[in-house]
Amino acid sequence: MDILFLEYPKCSTCKKAKAWLEDNGIAFSDRHIVEQNPTAKELTAWWKKSGLPLKKFFNTSGLLYKELQLKDKLPEMSEKEQIALLATNGMLVKRPLIIGEDFVLVGFKESEWEKLK
């Protein structure tokens, strides 16, 4: 099974998640979320596969999210506009993201990641 792990290497949560994957012997491909920002097409597919609300894909604690005042703007935006915005900058995307054949996990919650074993 091919697993894609999107991370921002300086992010402490990403470091914990990566260590967890390695400690559990889970093979993955690594991708820098800022240098190779997810495309709108990728984000749309991942969002649909995840079953999560689109808002869960936003890094709501990030500086850029706050600077752009997205807390107030997102409710007024269409899903297409939100995905287009996410595709502009990897720092807007919640991380880490892990994508498998039949799942997408957003953020690192060890209890959710246990099913990867």
C-alpha cells in the first residue's frame, strides 16, 4: 500500500507523526507541504475521501489563517473557493496529512492512526 505523508518539517506535530510511522514500520512517501503544495484537484479528492468537513483541512492555528481572517471569511466562501484558497499556500493546510488508498487522516491523533498498523 502506498502512503503519502505531507508534512512541514519544522512542525513538531509532523515530527511526532513521522516518528510514529517509522516506529511502527509503516512505509510512506514524504512530501514537503510548502515546497509541493497540494493542488486543488488533490485537495478535492482527499477531502471527499476523508469524509470530513472541508474546514478540517485548514490550519486554523496558523499565522496565515489568522492574518487572512479566515475564521470570518470561510463561512461566506463556496467549497470550490475554499479549495482554491488551500491550493495557494501549504501553510494554510492542516498538517500532517496522510493519504492512503482508501483513507485520509488530517492532523496527528495517535488513536486514529492506530488503524494503519
